[in-house]
Amino acid sequence: MESEQPPLPGSESGSPDAPSSPALSQSPRAETPQSAITSTYKDRSTGLTIFGVGQIILGILTALMIPLAMLGLLISRHAPGGPTSLRHLIPGLTTYLFVAVVLLTLGIGSIQAKRWARALTLIISWYWLAVGMLVTILLTAVLPVTMRTAMAQAQHNMGGAPAPPIPTGVMAVILTIIIVMAAFFLVLVPIGFVIFYGRSDVAETCRHRDPLERWTDRAPLPVIGASVVLAVGSAYMLVVAVTTPLFPFFGRYLTGIAGTTCFLALAALDAYLAYSLYRLQSSGWWLAISTLSVRIVSMILTYARADLMRAYSRIGFSDAQVQMMNANPMIRSHVILWWSLFSMVILFGFLIWIKRYFSDRANPIGPDPLTVSAT
């Protein structure tokens, strides 16, 4: 039940128990809409519980992808291209496990109305929405061609035996269902999370039920978001370094020891950048901008010149597997590679946008730009 709550203890200016958040420590004379909402707010504990349960369900569904991937590994033993190596599946399995743990943790934290759970859920939801929109657009553009190619490849693997064609109407229905489901889980669901967790009264509910300062209160949420992305990227680089060392390096792909070394170095760099951004160090911001610029140039040169299929063959993929990947239009046309490059460009633009938080160290946090006023 939503109910009006009294002012938080110490929210008045000059109270010795006033919290350290800038939104709660402004004087009455300089009161802004952000500080005014602290006088009364709607308790959103019920909503936090509902959305927390939703995250737990999503986490369970994500965890179920792990046994499905292992089942696919067993089925691949009978595939024409030969069995898929478990080493090549580790990055995907690790991703499923990581996402499942994160969703389960944030769901429990949301039910408990923890400050860090609300902050991280809001950050992740924004990235979820941005990536989901790009993926949905990508699926809409290339999925029809991919399905036709896959059907032709399956017929070829059967020795060219004639197969009854799928009616155009049935194919359209299948594609529509896939795209609608993708749009629901990748766009509509994160929009719901962004709207709910971005409400100011949700933030006030978490502050009231979790009065202790958390690590997510010590930097602006956009800066924490960039730091989280770099930290997760650092961990992913470690996994890729020991499973699929395929490092784009100014027009060529480095594999083997050279590729592993570059991934490990990049993982260490991203870990340092994540820490320095969280600490609001201007030197870390400048280093992030400069190194990301170099990485984007390196990716452009490599994707435009290097032979990806040849690089795959050097890291353990069989000739049959390389031919199957080359038959996939998404891989053959480098759509996925250029999409990853576009994601890096978006991250670069986001780092440019958060420069404002590294210029005024006297009041580094200020109003939360990801929080909207209650209506």
C-alpha cells in the first residue's frame, strides 16, 4: 500500500542528524524540487518487492540458459561441423552465470529496499535499454536473411535432399514472434525498470528504510555506471584471454600468447580506470578518453582489413566450423563486429558527457540526473 510518509529525521537544514546527501542538506531558502520532495513522499516498498521478485524470476530464467547451452554442446557432437569446444563456450556460460547472480542479488536487495540495489538496478536498466534497442534493430534487419541462410545450409548438409519450403506467411509469423519477444524483454521490460527505479519517491523509500550511507552514494550515478561498465569489461577480458584470445590490433588479429597478453593488459587497464573514475579522479577520466580513442581506431582498422575467419582457425576452430560461421550473414558481413564498435563509440560519448562531474570537486555529486520527480 502506498502511504504518505513524514519527513526523514534530520532532513531539516542545520539538524545534527542530517544525512550527507546534497539533496537532503540544502537550506530552506535554496530549496529545489529535489529537496522539496523529502518533506513528503509515497512509500514504494510494495513496488520494490514486486520489481525485486521480477528480477529474481529473470535471474532464474537466465540461469536456465546454462544447462541449455550444455545441451547444445552435446548435440554439436553430431553436427556436420564437428563438436563445439567447451573452451569456446566458457565466455557465454560465464556471462549467463554472471547475469543470473546479478539479477538474483539485485532482486533480493530491492525487496530489502537497499540503496545500492536501487542505484545499480537503475544503472543496469539504462544500459539494458540502450543495448536492447540496438539488438532489436539488429535482429529486425538481419534475422530474415539469417534464417533463410540457415535453412539453405541445413538442406546442403542433408546432401541436397529436397525439403518442403516454409510458406511465406508462416515464416513471417515466426519472425514477428521472435522480434516481438525480443522487443518485450530487451526494450519494454527495461523501460519499466527505468521508470520505476528512477522515481524520486523510490529513492526516498530506500533512504528511509536503509539509512546508512552505501558505496553507491559516494559518486554520481552516471559515473558509477561508467565505472561498473569498465569493471565488468575487465572481468570479461580475463575470461576471453584464456578462452578465445582474438585481439584486434591495428589491422590484424593477435592470437596465442600475444593475444592473451594484450587482453590481460587491457583487463588491468579497465580495472584501474573503473577505480579512478569511481574516485572522481580527473587523470583517470583523461586516461579513459585517450585509451578508448586508440582502441576504437584499432578496431576500425582491424575490422576493415583483417580476415576474421582466418583468425578463428588459428585459435582452434575446425575448417568445417569456420565454413559454417562464414555462411552466417551476420558474421560474414561483420555486422556483429561493427555493432560492437558502435557500442564502444556510444561508451566514448557517454564518457564525454560525464566530464561535468570531474570539473567541480567542491560538490561532485549534486542532483541525481537519473532520478525523476514523483508525479
